[in-house]
Amino acid sequence: MVSRVTDRLIVEALAAKGWRGAVLPAVRIDDLRSEIESRRSDAGAAVMEVVDRNLRFGPAAGSIARSLVIVAVPHATARVTLTFDDETIVVPIPTTYCHHDAIHDEVVAAVGAALSPTGHRAWTADLPEKLLAVCAGLAWYGRNNVAYV
């Protein structure tokens, strides 16, 4: 695991950008797998088929990485204004559909810059982000299964 000093450097670098972050030991990947498996009995087969298709724990990610960093970045909801038959309709677009890749790249660059002086580096992994944020104490689940930061 990366040292507590390095953890603090990462969290402080993220806070300077107005973001919230948390650092977990990479061995928590096994906890995430177990949590997903424990929910299988509560979810229907169709739901778990979607989860299995979209959830990929990188092969041996836990054996390569020392720490997991989860970051919450606030950004405004985008809106699209549509006009039809002289009626204007404003449609909100969820934040996950707008600029996701650019924000993702910016987060990886910021974490990498914070780690660079320590000789460590950052890369991405396909992990269950909401569950990871909850395990890190960065977020909590609402009754509607939305993760709140």
C-alpha cells in the first residue's frame, strides 16, 4: 500500500481542484467481488446478466496495484433545449453522459501528478465505482440505490 503521507498528498491535490477523493488498499478488490456476489441472490437473473457484462475486475489488478483511488468530481447537469410546434422543452441530461471521458482523463492526470514525486504512477481499472466509493467512506447509498457523496 502507498504510505499515508502519499494518501494525504493525493487527497489534498484532489481537494485543491474542488474534488473529493479517498484511497483504499488494493486488497479491497476482493471485498468488492464478495459484495457483488452476495447481492446475486437478491437480484434477478436479467439484472445480474447486465452486471456481469458491464463489470470487469481487471485480471490480477489487486496484485499489481497497491492502492485504489476513488474520486468524486462535481459538475453541472447539461440541458438540451428542444423546440417543436412553437413549444420549447428543456431536457436535462445526466452528468454521466456529458464530458465523462474528458473528466476521467483529467482525474487520472491529477492523481498521476500527485503520485509522480513519490515514484508511483496511476492508471485506470474497471471497478464498480459506486460500490468502491461506499467502501471508501466517500459515498453512501440512498434508498433509491443512488450513491450520494
